[in-house]
Amino acid sequence: MTLYVTVQEIPPDHRGGYTLGRDELIVEDVDYDQALEAAHRRVPEGWRIIALRVERDPVPSS
């Protein structure tokens, strides 16, 4: 399965008005839990996960 992870810089405070960096990580693994664990390891320091999207591999029809 493929997990698309949107990450964003953590603002320095809660006053707002900041332009924050944003990026998408693509993680492939055998199941959701392992993909999420791998995604957390790839999030840069000072950034946070703000969205997740799952794309499961199609199941072959028999």
C-alpha cells in the first residue's frame, strides 16, 4: 500500500501570519501501521503531519 503524507513546518508560536513550508512524502509498505511508522521517521525535525491519504494496492480478481 502507498501512504501519501502531507507535512508542514511547525510555526514558532500561535500568533499566525507565517508562511510555512509544506511538502508531501510518499511511503510504500506492506500495511498501514508500518507505512505510518515509516512516515513518522521521515518527517523532518520541526515539521508535523497534517494530512494522510491511503492508496491500497488493487486486489487481483480470480
